[in-house]
Amino acid sequence: MIPLIAPGWLLLGGACLIPFIPKGAARTSFMLALPLFGMGLLWLIPDGSLAASFGGYAITPFRMDGLARIFCLIFLIATFLSALYAWHLRDSFQHVSAFIYAGAALSALTAGDLLTLFVFWELVSLGSVGLIWARRGEGAWHTGLRYLIWQMASGLLLLGGALFFFRETGSLAFDAMTLQSPSAWLIFLAFGIKAGFPLLHNWIQDAYPAGTITGTVFLSCFTTKLAIYALARGFPATEALIYIGVIMTIFPIFYAVIENDLRRVLSYSLNNQLGFMVVGIGIGTPLAINGAVAHAFCHIIYKSLLFMSVGAVMYRVGTAKATELGGLYRSMPLTMIFCVIAAASISAFPLFSGFISKSPILSESLGGGYWVVWFLLLFASAGVFHHSGIKIPYFTFFAHDSGRRVREAPMHMLLAMGIAAFLCVAIGVYPQALYAMLPFPMGDYTAYDAAHVIGQLELLIFSALAFGFLMLSGLYPPEVRGVNLDWDWVYRRVLRRAFERIGGSVLVLGDKVWGYVLGVWGVVYSVLARFYGPGGLMGPSRAAGSMALWTAILLSLALLFAYS
Amino acid sequence: MMRRLVQKLAFLEKNPRRVFRALAALGGALLALDALLWIAGVYKNIPVWHGLYGFVMCVALVLGAKAMRHIVRRREDYYAPRATDSEEERQP
Amino acid sequence: MSETLALHAPALVILLPLLTAPLCFLFSRAANGVWATALLVSLLSFLCAAFLLEKTFDGRVLSYHFGGFPPPLGIEYRIDMMSALMLLIVAGASLLGLLFARRSVARELPAARQSAFYVCYLLCASGLLGVAATNDAFNMFVFLEISSLAAYALIALGGDRDRRALSAAYNYLIMGTIGATFFVIGVFFLYAATGTLNMTDLADRLHALPVGSRSLYAAEAFIIVGLALKIALFPLHVWLPNAYAFAPSAATVFLSAAAAKVAIYALVRFLFSVFGLDFAIGGETLNAVILPTAMIGMIIGSFSAIFARHAKRIFAYSSIAQLGYMMLGIGLESREGLEASFVYLFNHALAKSAIFMALGCIAYQQASMKLSDLHGIARDMPWTMAAFTIAALSLIGAPLTGGFIGKWLLMDAALAQGFWLIALVIAAVSLMAVLYVWRVIEAAYLKAPTGRRRGAPRAEAPRREAPFSMLLPLWIAALLSVYFGVDTRLPVGAAEIIADSLEAAGQ
Amino acid sequence: MDNALQILTEDYNAIIATFLMMIGLYIVMSRAHLIKKILGLNLFQNAVFLFYISAGKVGGGTAPILTGEAGAIYSNPLPHVLILTAIVVGVATMGLGLAIVLRIHEAYGTIEEDEIAQADIADDTRDEDRE
């Protein structure tokens, strides 16, 4: 094929140029032009792959096929919308981070081998952490570090997996594999971290609410969906994924209900949505995979729209805590409308995008005989509506009036949200356009039959009734400021405390045990320090005499080996 | 146009029970339609099930989460200074 | 023209610096003049090396008969891919180091010793080049000693800034001389057994001898230990940390990039080209000696680096660990292992010289190299620290840098023989590298600068960015270490040819 | 036993050289005085040179000067040539070593190894003050 430049590489190259363009309209126009050019390239590039050699290994730095193409398209759209949303920003560090992030994610999509995938996998981590650190401040710094450690762990697992994979198969090609060998497990875990598998998920809810207003919009688009792509490519029809996915859809909704920080609510709901996609990949029929891909496509749009609307509120009000908001429909009616459209989409109202992409997954889970899975997914769907569909718009724009009177979101934010909202509705109304781009043919599948529509409407309306009932009866838990402990408590609190406490009171494992452990460590450290410190055996400034002795010893050893 | 929308919403906000009743009416209509279609044999789904399931599960979800909050909630500065939760949001 | 050059380049590449050095000493005491001459000569030498590399890239071997006497009687310079690569590394490091040296030396050395520095530098370079080019065992000894003697002097020149440079140079001199003498003893045993010193000839005649001759065992043992001293292979590494830490910055840059690596080259030349793997202390014995010492060296060196508090010493210790990586590839005794070693060696030369140049830039602005005195230095010297970070990423082995491909190949080579443990050690030692690099990055970027620096005469003056002439070579090295991480044709292609030829010789 | 006797009579040069080498290496290891160390090193090197030259001797051979006489046996001249070079290296090493010792004396005020090591360790400890 003609070596056209890959869209991801275009963005990466553009990211390097950004600092040299004067801040302001010139730079933002440039940043908007990049994804548009990328879309043009995507249109021009035919299916195929580019073979190359790296360090003596046959690699495929670029591969384009149906699966990669649709993900590339949505990533470019998301880049464009996020960049438009960030028009007002004058922070070079964020601009460069965001475009390295987006470019790396796109390049990872078109990576045809594990080595290239690993390289961009790590670059994704590096670029994205900049969007958290750009918030500046101590909390953001620590949060970014935790985030980076998780991402790097994922990268190292992928690297180890790639090495073993090469040893097992003699190839680095990134194609479908089965969970038969250690290498596949390592790669699976690497993908799992980025996809937010249960117990590996905490970085999402930890980091996304800590990003900058515009940075979180970028963050919500790429990392996790890249992992979904990787799972769809590497582990389609892996049964374990179905159960993992179901757990992912269920447990976050409980947290989403009680969480006060709206961006964290959205992060939990993001995790839940990923669960639907993972289930679709796990079922693995062409229709289910299509559903997962379509869901990822729609999800990127409506989830970023949700983050945009909450971000716009944050931009004007200065906070995204439910306790501090309310009654904002008076000041920001347009933002409210866009938020409601996104909420309707994520709740899978008929005529909105979520509906047409979630339906295939649900019907395939039923069709595949996974009854329990289907029941749980239905529960999760109701839960999604509850926290994302109702809670987010309700507590932001309605509920009790916070008394805050602010200006409507700035024009460029409204524009970005407007385009996203238009896409949400357009896809919901005319799904065939999306279906036509999916990797497998959809046949005459349609989400709009009476059973689907009425069933879904019923589910949603009665969920809303439940919400109304609970609100009116006063049973609904009031919003309160606070932090909710999740699994990350174990490493953020327990382990940290355990390491920090030397003579403190009993924590979990008991003071004495830890005192003992720390005591041993203290001894080991002092021995090591003496060993390596000044005058130590391994320390600097040793006299020449002892070195000569070593020479003699080594020579005798060598001779001993030789003569023995 | 926006102003009229805001006025309408303000009216609804002051009368939440009306909204609830309207929703309940809509739900009832949907249930009826569902049952009718099932009787007419348009499809084989279990009728009415989606609605009841959605209602019950949502109540269960909220009450479950409410109970869970007793266990998992901590003060906002619990992780401070290593988290952003208690950091003052930067004003625009 | 090209053919004439091809005929004489193997000699020119060494003779140019070798002859210029005494001339400079005799005729000029003006440091700038000597520097300019040295730079010119280094450039010419580098061009010759590049030319030779290009000539040998198809696997061709160039042979130069010194004085017209054909081997095995005369001294032969024999340039194959391995020699050419080493020539390129040495000449390139010498060129970069000299570009860097002018301002650095002017600041760090008293005026009276500056021209002496460049003379020693040129001598050292020509000695290392000679080791790489010659095909005569005794000639190799002579060149090894030329380079070592010059290196002792170079290190001792740092004594005006920190007296520990003197004791380090003394220790190095004692150890280096013992090592060189061991080497000579080994060469003597070989000569006594075969009657020749030409290495190609030696290899032929050795293979005609019956296997199991004791004097040959002894020869191999003496040569391995002698060269291990020059390589600073654990446990013979003790001379290195202080020598690198207290030598003048420009000398450290050059020595860290070239000196130990040329010794590794000599070892590989003897082990694989002369003895051959199935001969003498071949096979498993070599595995049993080199693999463990290399691994222990990696771990001990990294530990020492983590515990060190002096920026230059951190990376001196890191060199011990990194040399362990290269020896590991050799100890694996496989085609893949050798290839990995040479790729690693090439990329490490770039990354380490960039790191020491960055530290030299800091040394230009402040006398102290204590970590606590580097707090917040990235604010004052953003360009220096940015290049440092890039090079440090390569040292760690981050993707898209040269270090990555080296580590990857090495792990792959270890796994190819089923050495899981070794692959794990490689990964663990890389993580240790993250630790000690992080400590410097943290000090430079995250810590607030301390108000007063004790014992530093320049403390009151605000630190400024290093001069352009020092930043230029620093950035060249840093960017090259990224470039060769993406476009791996040169290092990997060369290493493949080297591994092929060594494998063929080892049969 | 015969074997040992044969070694003693035929390879006595190797035995002497090895003995001298050991003495030299021992001095390097055991003496703290820097100049004595260098002298030990020199002895060590010279022992190796002796070994080389003595091995070049061919039984009954004369000095390798061409006289035109047919059937003359010459000693092998190559070791002599090599050692000539090596001696130059040795002299240079010794000169450089002594020069460094001189500088050390200026800087440390002593040339006893243990005292220098103590001074170095003191310097290192000064570098160590934890941040």
C-alpha cells in the first residue's frame, strides 16, 4: 500500500509542533485542523498493513481494517470535539499532553504487532497523566502518580506478555488469542487494567475526577476504549469476559448512587458502560462484537458530552459537587438540554444513540442462553438510568436551588456540546449509518421493534417512577460531602498506613507484626547503608590493596574452573 | 424561547407531584399497551415484566446503596493531602 | 580516491590522533589552539571510522599491513564489522566529548593544565582506537596501555577540584597495570604455544593444537581476568566509581562512553575469534563464571547507585550495572546474546555520554554534585535537565529510546535459552534504574532549591543555563539515543553482522 | 617425581619468574606505602619481562645477529623486541604513578594508603548529608 501517514502519527507530529505555534486562535485552529486532516487520511487509507523491521523483529507498525477504522473514526471525532471544547485554554502543557495522548491512542489502534502496541500503550499513559498533573497542586500530583503506576503496570504486563508470546509463537503479530498460555494471560491482564476490570478499576474513579476540566473530557474518550478495542481484537469470544463484564456493570452503580462528586459519578458510570462492551466481546458472536464496538462508538460521544456539560458547570461555578449545585437550569439552559440529551443517550432511550448500540448486546446475551447475565444487565441498565440519566441532570440543574446565578457556558463549549448532542440524536434516529461501518455485517438487524422499544421504555419509566417515589417519600439518600471507600482503600490507606506506622496503634495486621517487619527492615537498611556507605565494603573509596586481592581471587577461580 | 422553557421548568419544579403523576400515567399506559400487544400475539415477551423489574430493582439499588454508605463513607479530607477531593476547586 | 582511502583508512583513523598528540604538546601551550587541533583530528578520525563502517557493512573485512610487511610477520590492522563499530563509537565519543570539553575544561582545570588535558585525551582516544583496529595481540597490549596511561592522567587532572580524583587515579593505575600485566602473561602463553601473535593466525594454529593444553587454559584465564579488570566487571569494579566521579567532566564523558566498552570488545575478540567457544575454557565454564558475576554486578551496581548521594557517582555505579548487562549477553554465548550485547553497548555509549554531559553542564555552574545541591536545578537549567531526562529514559529502557531495544533483545536472548531467572533479573535491575534515575529527577524537578549551598563558592550567583557549546553535543547525544531507538538499522544491523561473524568463528 | 625434577631443571626460568611475580603482587597487596606499592608493581612487571626474554632463548643459540654463517642457531629475537616496548610502557607507568603520588602528597599530606582512605571516607561522609 502507499505509505500514507497514519492519523495517529499525524497527531503525534502535530503535538510536537504545538508549542511553537503562538497561543490563541492560531494554535487552537491548528489543533482543530489536525483531527480533521486525520479523518481525511482515514478516508484515503485503504485496508491493509505496513510491514517493517525493528531491531531484527518483523513488526507491523500500521494496520487498517474494519475494526481499527471505526475506532479511529470515533477517536478523531472525540479529539476534534474535545479540542473545540478546550478552545479557551492557554496551557501549552495541557495541549501537548492531550495531543500526545490522542495521537498515541490512535497509533495504538493501528498497531499490528504487540511491540508497537506496547510502545504506544505506554505513550498513552504518559500523555494522559499530563492532563491530571496539569491541574497542579499536591493532590493532583499524587493522584497522577497513582494513575501512572497503574498504567505502567499495565504496560509492563503487556511487555512481558509480548516477550513470552514471541518465544512461544515466533511472531509478534497482534491477533486473536486464547487464554491458554502464560503470555496470553499477561496480555489479558494488561488489557484488563486499562479496561477497568473489577479490582483493577480504581484508577478510573481516582484519576478522572482529578483531571482538569478539559483534560477529563479527553481522558474519558481514549484509554478505556483503547482497551476495549484491544480486547475485541485479542480476546473475542472469551467466556471469562462475560462474567467479568457483568460484575463491571453491577457494582459501580451502587457507588454512583451515593457519590457526591459528579465527575466521579460519571467515572463509575463509565466503568459500568465498559462492562456492557466487555460482555459483548465475551459473547463473541458477530452481532455481539458489533454491539460492543457500536456501544464504544456511541459511548465516547455521550460520555464526553456528559463530562463536557458537568465540566461547563464546573467552569462557571467552580465545583462539580452535587451538594453545591442545583437549580442551574435557570442560568445554563442550553447546557442543561445537552446534558439531558446525553443522559437520555446513556440511559438508552429509544431514538437516542445508547439504545441502538446496547440492544444488540442484550439480545445476544439472551440469544446465547445467558439468562442470568441478561437479568443482571437489565438491572444494570435500570441503574445506569438512575444515576447517569436522572441523577446527573437532576442534581446539577434542578433539585434544590443552590442560589447560584452564573452565565451560560461559553460559545465554544456550547458548540462542542451541540455537535455531540446532534450526533447522539442522529445516531439514535438513523442507526443504519453506524451499523454500516461496523466490522461485521449487521444484516437486517434493527433495534426498533415493538418488543425492544416498549420493554426499554417500560424499564426506564418505572425506574424514573422509583426515583420519584423515593424522592417524594424522603427515602432517597441525601447528597452529602464525603469520600466513599472503594477497593483502592486497601492500597491508599491500609498499605500506606502499614508502611508509615512504626510504633502506632493496631491497624489491620497488628502493630507488633508491623513493628517487627519495620524493625527488620531498619536493620537490613542500616546493614545495607553501612555496606554501601562511605567506607563500606561496597562503598566508594576502597583501597587498591583489597582490589588486588580480588584480582588474585578471581584468577584463582578462573584457573580452578579451567583445571577442574 | 429559552425563557419560556425556563418558566415551564420552574412551574414543574414547584409541582413535583404533578410530574410524578404524569409519569405514573405514562407508565400505566405503557403497561397496558404491553399487555395488549401480548394478548394480540404481536410478540412473545413476558408482558409487564420490564416495568416491575425496573421499579423493584431501582428501589433495591437505592436502598442498598444507602445502606452501603454507612460502611464506606468517610470525611472528604480522608485521603488528603494525597487526593483532590478536599482541594478547593479553582475558580474560573 | 575512495580505494586509496579504503587502503589507508584503517591506519589513518589511529595515526592521526596518535601523531597529533605529541606535536600539540611540543608546539603549543595555548589551550584553545590545542583544542581546535584535537577537534579537527577527532573529526577526521570519526569520518574515517564512518567510512570504514560503511565499507564493512556488507560483511567485508579490510586488512592493512603495517609498513608493508604481510602478516603474520608484520603487524596487521584488520577491520571487520566489530572493529568498525568500535572505531565509530570511540571516535564518535571522542568527537562529542571534545565539542563539549572546551568550556568545561576551561572552567574545571587550571590554565596550566588545559592543553595537557587535550593531549592526554587524544592519546587515550588513539589508544582505544588502536585496540579496536589491531589484529596483533601484543600490539593490542601496547594500545591498551597507551589508552590506560592517558586515562590515569586524565582522571588525575580532576585532582584540582576534588583530591579524591588523585587517589582514584592511583588505584586505577595499580589495578590497571596488574590487569595489563595479566593480559601480557596470557598473550605470552599463547605465543609460547603457537609462535605467532597475529590473532587470525593464532586462531588457526590454536585449532590445530590438541584440546586440553594446560598452558592455553592458563592463557585464557589470565586474559579474561586481565581484561575483566579493564572492563570493571564485578568484583574488579572497585576502581571505577571514584575514577568516573572525580575525573574532569569531559574525561568522564569520553571514558564512560568508550573505555570499558573497548575492553569488552577485546574480551569478545579473544573469547570468540581467537579461542572459539568450543575451545579451552569454553562453553559451560564461561557460563559459570561470566553469567553470575555479570548478574551480581548488575544488582550490586544498582544498589550502590540507589544508595549514592553524589550525582556523578550514581551514574558511575550505574555504569557498573550496565556493563553487567553487556557481559550478560556475552555470557549467554548465543548469537542472540552477542547481538543484544553490541546493540546495548552502542546505545549505552550514547545515553551514558549524554548523562555525563548533562552532569558536566551542572558542574560548570556549581562545584557541588550532591543531590541536595541539585534541588530545583531544572528551573535554572531547563535545557540541560530535559536532555538529561531523555538520556535517562534511554538508560532505563523506556520505549522509543535506544535502551529499550537493547534490553528487549537481551531479555529475548535470555528467554530463548530458557533463562527465566535472568530475564527477571534484567527487568528487576531496570526497575532499580528507575529508582536511582528518579531520585535525580525528583531533586531537579520537584524539590525546591535550597537557599544556601554550603561550601560552594558560587552559591550566591544564580545558576544559569550552560553555554550553547556544551548543550549542543549534549542534545546531539540525547536525540541520537532516541533516534536509534526508533530507527534501529545501524546498531542492530551491525550487531547482526558481528554476531554472524563471531558465530562463524566460534564453530 | 621425575616430572617435578624435570620442571625444576628445564623450566627453572618459569619458577624464578613466578616467584618474583608473587613477591611483587604481595608487596602491592600488603604495603600501605604508595611508593612501595609502585615498586612492587614494577617488580611484578619486570618478572614477566624476564620470563618473556628467558623463554626466547634457544638452546645453544647465539645473539640474533646475521653473520652470514650457514647453519647458525639464533635465539628468537621477537620476545626481546616485544619486551623493549613493554619496558617503555613499564617505565611510563612508573613515572606516572610516582607523579600521582607526588600530587597525592600535596593534596593529602601523606602517602600512607590507610590514611588516604580515611580522608576519602571523611570526604564521602561529607557528601552524604541526607537531604
